[in-house]
Amino acid sequence: MNDSTFKKNILCIGAGYVGGPTMTVIANHCPDYRITVVDISEEKIRRWNSDHLPIFEPGLKERVDRVRGKNLFFSTDIDRGIAEADMIFVTVNTPTKTFGEGMGRAVDLQFMEQTARRIREHASSDTIVIEKSTIPVRAAETLEKILSTNPNGVRFEILSNPEFMAEGTAIQDMENPDRVLIGSMDTPEGLRARDELLAIYNRWVAPEKIITTNLWSSELSKLVANAFLAQRITSINTISAVCESTGADVTQVADAVGRDSRIGSKFLRAGVGFGGSCFRKDILSLVYLCEHYGLAEIAGFWNYVIQLNDYQMERFVRRILHAMFDTLVDKKIAVFGFAFKPNTGDTRDAPSIYICKRLLEEKARLTVNDPHALENAREDLKGLDGAGFEQDPYKAAEGAHAIALLTEWDCYRDLDYRRIFESMEKPAYLFDGRNHLDHDALYAMGFNVYCVGKPDRDHFA
Ligand code: UDX
């Protein structure tokens, strides 16, 4: 198919975790659409054009191979991409502000605004602009204001189409989504634009899974979905504290509670706290939004979810400290797992960062092990005294006083813990922050075992 025979030109600005996989899936289902993904980072684009993609997601590579160079292209020529596009997905990053008003809570919209100005400058015909990055409610209004100052008479229609994929299952989440959400203006032009986007999703998503709403509901739903998920984790984590004190077992409680179909069983795994690039950021954004509208009580409620998440991490550290006779000075702790969840090397906002820093403050010596996140872990703990890194878990545990498991990688289940126990200082402690290992077996081997939401199991009389 040559350029002129493509039905539409789609552009995606931002070749990150969202843009790359999303466009790959669309390109696979829409061979008659020409899709170009652009980014300011030459390195990122070079890797998207190579055999070493900049992100790892199961199922991604084979899908890229199938369509790259046919109807999927990666480029740094943003302006040309804009000029040729009928539809533009915006997937630039929208981090939490680290300066000025709203610092630490509000979303930093500078990349969004720069992108809007660039689109306004280079668009050569009427264009649909689709917000896919997670942004504050009513961000579409800002986009609209900037785009409408276009001097060439080009018209823009803005849609919101938030992404719900999770890392590690991105392709699966997109191929078989629980729902697709499209928000538009309730005007004839808005609805026409919405239908053009619907035509894309209709290729592989059942109509009953596609929800259409107004723009603001769509923008808000994304924040709320992440806030609810994070809040569920926090809810079960609060109960884990109650379990540790009372002798109840949080896994059993979660199972009993989750079997109520009104509650559901997912996202009820107690642990050391939630991490990742979205949950904290999106709750903070919701908090900021509530404060902006004078809803102090609601802001307080959501803010407390974050505070409790921080408390869960701190609680884990204190449990280690108290179990080990209230001092960690010069004790070696092997950290099993650093990524914010398994099957990714991503460590953004990982609980391990906070926990490791606190353990180092207590002057423990750490040896961090992770099958895929050691490079990031080095960066996250750079310059901190006492932090070591080891790719081999057996070596990491050698001579250690304790193991702290922070990410539930499968590989940690398959280790020879008898061998590990023999190589450790005694008494040997195991703190399972994800309730991932066989605690009975470990206890029988001689470990003092401490798991989230379960009573202590030590060998002291
Ligand atoms: C999340 C949302 O799931 C996704 O829909 C959204 O688009 C982006 O944010 P992600 O950050 O990739 O996805 O990870 P997720 O699998 O949701 O896990 C987030 C954190 O919660 C991890 O640190 C994980 O360990 C923790 N978690 C999850 C728990 O502690 N307990 C659980 O039961 C589930």
C-alpha cells in the first residue's frame, strides 16, 4: 500500500510505555491506516526501529515486527508528522510537578502545552487530537484554547481516550480490554470525531465494551479507576496491620471478603505498598483537583490513601528493626526484588526505594538482587553508603542476617532455601513483603519468618 492509498494518517506524539504499544496494536488491526509514532528522543526512536525495543512487553516485539515499515513507522520528524496527520494521539509524559505552585501534587502540563502549540503551528488540515496521557480533568479545555488560536483556519476536535493498560500485560490489556473509553464534546463535530475513533476500535473490540461519555467524565474516570485500585490495596494493607496484631491471616481474610461478588477478589493482595508510575501521581492529581474546587474533605480522604501507603512501607521497616533486636547497624540484609512489581525492570515509585533508604538510614548493609531491575536500582540508590548490588540471589544472601523480599518474582520461589539458610548468619530472618514464599517450609528449615498480615513466626522461646 503506498501513502495515498492509506485511509487515514495517524500520528502519535510520545513513544513511551503508552504510545509505542498502543500504536503497535492499532497498526496490527488497521493495515489500511498509516501510523507514525514520533518522539523528541532520537535514542528512543532508534531503538523502536531496531531489534532492541526500548520497552519490554510480552507480545510486543512480534507485533512490531509484523507491521513496522508497512503501516507503522517511528520517526523524530514531529512537524512533518503533524502536517500529514488526520488524527493525533498525544501520549507525552505528564509527571507530578516538582516546582512552584502545586509542587508534589499537581500534574506538570508543560509537555502537553508544548505539544499543543506545536500541533497548532504545523497542522495543515482539520485534525482530531486525542488525549491519551493521564491528565487533570478539564485539560481538554486548555488544549482547545491553545489550538483554537490557529491562524490558518484549521479546525481541531479534541477527544479523551484514556489508557488503562498495566505494565507487563499491556498488549493483552489492549487486545482484550475490559472497556475502551472515548470522551467527546456533545456537538455534531465532536460526535463525528468520536465516530472516527470508534471506527478504529471497532476493528477488534466488541461494541458493548466501548463506552462513550462527555470529555470531563472520560478524563475523570481514568483518575478514579487508578484511585480506586490503589485504595483497595491500601484497604487490605490496613487490615494486614490488624491481622499482625490479632493473629488473623490477611490472605484468608482477603479470600473470604473477596468471594463476595460485590467486592471481588482482585487487587486484594496485601504487601509492602503500591508503587509504579501511576497510582501515587493520579491520586495526587485527584487531591489537587478536589482542593481546587474547595472540596477539602474529599481531598483529605484521598490524600490519606497515600499517607497510609507510606505508613505500610514504614511499618515493614519497623517490623524488621524490632524483630532484629532494635538495631540494624552493620547487619547485612539481602533485598530480593526491587522492581515495583514483577515482570518489569521499572522501579518508578517502587516501595523498595523507600524501604531500602530507611534500612540504610538504620545503617544496615544491603545487597540488592533483582532479575531485571538492578540497573535502575543502582540509579535509585546512587551515592548511598552501604548499598550493594548482586545479580546472583545466592551470593546476595551469603552471610546475610536477613532476607527482605519486596517484589514477588517467580524465580524467588524456585531457590534452594536450605542452601541459602546454611550460608546465612544465625538467627536467620526472612521478611516476606509480598507473602510469596512457602512460609511453613521456611520456618521448618530454621528461618524466623515474618510476613505481611500474619503473626510473627520465630524460634525464640
Ligand atoms: C496501573 C493500573 O493497573 C493500570 O490500569 C493503569 O493504566 C496504570 O496503573 P501498573 O502501574 O502497571 O498499572 O501496575 P499494577 O499492576 O496496577 O500494580 C501497581 C502496584 O500495586 C504494584 O506496586 C503492585 O505490586 C501493587 N499491588 C497490586 C499490590 O500491592 N496488591 C495488589 O493486590 C495489586
